[in-house]
Amino acid sequence: MAVGYLSYRELDRQWEEMRESKWVRTSPATVLRKSDGRVYYQIDNFDNLPEPRRSRASESEVTRMRDSGPRFCSSVDWYDRVEPGSRIYVRYQCFSDGKLEIVGADTERN
């Protein structure tokens, strides 16, 4: 009986991990620079993520920024409306290891 219960709890935990990874969340980001049709930005925070995923995402972004530089988007219709220091909103999925899949970015929160 205990083994069945523990198996159920582990399956439930894995299911929740998968659901957390599928959710698309939105966070504010700051435009760092613009060049060659690209808008470079840095995500400001991951406040809408639960722990420990929030800490993993923050650590992952620090490492990514150090190794690859800032994230960017290109061919956006709002390129002319933003300048360095402007706020944009980034939609993303965050996996259990803290890695992000960027779904989109815009000047307004969607």
C-alpha cells in the first residue's frame, strides 16, 4: 500500500513539473540596445515563477548573459517605438532546469 501511495505521489509531482514547464508566463524586460533590426533585452525578473524554478531561471539567465550576451528579437513591428531603457514584455516557458523557451515579446503585456 505504501509503495502504491509513494508511486502515486511521484507521478503527481512529475505531472506538476510538466504542467509548470508548459505554462507561458510574461515578465518585464529592459531594452539594452538596438542594431541591425534587432532589439537586445534583458529580462528584469522571474517573480511569477515558483521556487525553486525562479532561482534556476535567474541563474540560467546570468550564465546565458555571460556566455552568449543578451537575448534579442528581430523583425518586430515595434522596433521604431522602443529605445534603450524602454520596457517590453517577454512571454516564455521555463523548464525545470531553469532554461527558457522564448515565445514572444511585445511592448504591451498580453
